[in-house]
Amino acid sequence: MSKSKKLPVVILNWNSFKDTKECINSVLEENTEKVKIYLLDYESIYNYSVSFENIAACAGAALYSTEMLKDIGLFDEYFETGYEDAELGLRAFIAGYKCLYEPKAIVYHKMGQSVKKIFNYNYVLKTQTNIHYTYIKLVHWQVIAINLIPNIVRFLIITLINIFFLRWRYFRIQYHALYKIFFKDWIRVMNARKESKRLRRIHWWKLFLKQEFFLKRDIKNFYKFIIKGEKSYFEK
């Protein structure tokens, strides 16, 4: 067998069992010149078998219109690595562009390979700061106002949970990110919001309707990270 070609081995995790993933992960980390192993979850494939409209896409698996980029601009220079593609997608959405998922498209993307090289506290902190930056920069003030009290209540509840369960790393990252946004970078955030005003072309109600209620996701995260004890994105 030629060294330039590898034999693809696809393992279908039909029921999306966690232990299957854990077993295969050790195999995936092994270097071999002859075999390339792919792990596919049946459930995740099944859930994404039809085309749908989304707000944004992973930049590692997306095609962008050059005309759109000329209109809304390229990646925001506030970002380094982390959430820059989500900001670009939301910027395009509020400007009236559409993002479509195409299940027939095939993209080979080594998930997280570049991130693994730089993943540390500062990276996670910057990513969380970028999330706040994107929200304040792009979202209509009407949506921010409606979400304000629910978001504050949610944040306080999450804070109490993390204090009670001694999840100090998560606690520290969340409050450190808020400090950076509201005290260190606030002027830059406001300038970015003013510059993006011309792009908020869709009605605020359309963006509001695109939101998903956070309670269902938070309950799932509580069970996964608190009850089952799995490590979150912030704790790895």
C-alpha cells in the first residue's frame, strides 16, 4: 500500500454510546501510515439529514459569498481564535443574508486540531469574552432589553450552582470575561457596535424568533456536567 494513501475505516456508533467514543478515542490518537479511522454517530447523522437554515456556520466547513464579504467585511480583528466564525455568521444574518446547511456536502475537517495546540486558560477566557463581545456588538437593543432579566437570573443561578459544587475554574472564567468586556474593552465594544449599526437591516423580531429558550439546554448541561461529572469546555 502506498504511503500517500490510507485505508479508511468507518466505525458507526449506532446508538451514540459514550463508552464507544472513549474506546475509539485511544485508537484515533495512534499514528499509523496505513489506516485512517473515522467515528460516526448515527444519531448525529440522522438529526442532520435534511437541509435547514441556520444563523452561522463553522468556518472550517463553510463557503462564503465574496459579495457578502465585501458588504459586511471579513473576520473582526478583535478575535484571535475562537468564535470568530459565529460572529461573522451573526453579522451576515442581521444584514439579511442566509446560511444554509447542505447534508449532501462532504467536508473533511480535523475538529479542534489547531485549537489543541493553544488550549489553555487564556484561550478559554478569550473565547468567552468573544461571546459577550459578539452579543453586545451585533444584537438589536430591543432583543438585549427583553433578554436582560432572564439572562441575569440565569447567570446568577449558574453562579450559585458553581459555588455550591466548587466549580471554581468555570466561575473564574465567567467573571473574568465580564470584567474584560465591561471594564477593559468597553469603549472598543461600543465603537464596534456603532460601526455595525448599518448592518442591522433585519427587524429585531426576526432575530428574537431565531433564539432558542435556554432552559432545556441548561438542564441537559446540569445533568451532564454536574450529575454525571463530565468535564465542560472550560474545565478540560
